[in-house]
Amino acid sequence: MGIRDIIEGKKEWRAHMARVKVLPQDYQIVYKEIQKYFFKVGPVQLTEGTALLSGIVDLFEEGAAMGKGVLDVTGRDVAAFADDLIKDSKTYADIYQESAMQEVNKAMKKVTDKKSKG
């Protein structure tokens, strides 16, 4: 990643956050909680630009323009809403689990091979 990419990324992020700041207060609170949730859960696509988060802001802007409360848009279970958005996305936890299983399988194969030779 070059310096231009970093600068462009920062500009995109600032523009994105400026959109969030003009949302009604209840939307801002829920957006920030979803954002924190995603940073903890770690969907891989989150590091590939702001498309996922921008989509949420788009949805929230529409809801606010229609005069809806944020929970009318997301439903009462905001974590379930967030999970649904990334249900088909690979997370860093998934990658770690796959890696751990591969290591276990390699180790078990070595043990099995030693037993069959011995």
C-alpha cells in the first residue's frame, strides 16, 4: 500500500464519518455500536474499503429521511441486524479457526503416520 492509497483511504474515511455526524443522534449511536461490533467480530471485507459501512449509512440516511426511528430500520436486536449483514462474509475468526484446524490435522496425521510405521 503506497502513501497515495493511505491518503485516499483517510479522505474516504473522513468523508464517511462526516456523513455519520449529520445523522440524527439515535442513528449515530446505533451506527457507532455496529461499527464497534464489526471491529470486534472482524469481517474481512471491512478492511477492503468502507463499502459495508457506507451501505449502512445509506440505509440510515434513507430511514432518517422517511422519519423512521433507527430501531424501525434495524429492528430491536441491533447485533442480529449486524450479523445478518455479514452472515455470508468471512471473518478473521473464521480464518483463525481454519488455520488452527489445519495445524491440528497436520499434527494428527504425523501421529497416525508414526503409529502405522512403528
